[in-house]
Amino acid sequence: MKASYLGVILVAGLSLGGCHKVGSRTEDDTKPHHGRYTGIGIYQADKMWSEIAGADKPKDKAAATTEDDQNVIVVVDGETGEIRQCGNLSGYCVGMNPWNHALSGKQTAPLGLDKHAAELSNEASNVTEAKEPANATAPR
């Protein structure tokens, strides 16, 4: 009986002995990489997307323009940090790279605000109250 337990333990030990990590890998190294771009999200294209000045108008009348885009696909370039937004039908892309230059003092946290959220909320409620008469009575 002891020999059979010892045999099971020996087989299990040898089998599990091959289950060790090779080298030093981070958690991200275990995930498959599919290129240098990573998706941030897909957003609905609003009216402002179709108002982009300088967006190339295709020569082919049948080709989609930014006005035809229903979604904007946003990705980040893992090598440069550039963020790109591209229309799903037109293929027109805009980009920004916040790493091209240093941030100014006004762009670092904590940010200075002209008004805080509570002040804006109070202003909105004051406007609503001003529109309602103070001695309003219900009609009879």
C-alpha cells in the first residue's frame, strides 16, 4: 500500500516538475501581443466629428466622408504614446501625442479651475429658481 502511494507521489512530482516559469516574465508577458496598437474604445461619432476642418474630401463621390462615420475608433500606439481617433467608414484619422512636449504649469495636477462643480451646480439651480415666480399659486 505504501509503495502505491509512493508511486503516485513520485509520478505527480515528476509531472508537476515541468510546470515552472522560464526566465523572469511579467504578467503582461503571458498575454498574447497582436501589434503595437491597443484599443482604447469605440465611441459614437457626434456632429463635431463631421465638422473637422481640413478633413480630406474624397475625389470619388461614392467614398465615405467624416459625415458618414457612425463610430470613432480610438487606439494608442504602444511605442510612441500617440493617440489616434479614426472614423469607422471614412478611415479619416486624427492624432495627438501628449509626450511630444513637456506639460506647462497650468496642465499639471491639481488643476486650477475657474469654477468648481459645486459652484456650477449652484448657479444652475439659482437660474431655475429665478425662472419660477416666488408667489406662484396653482390655478383654481
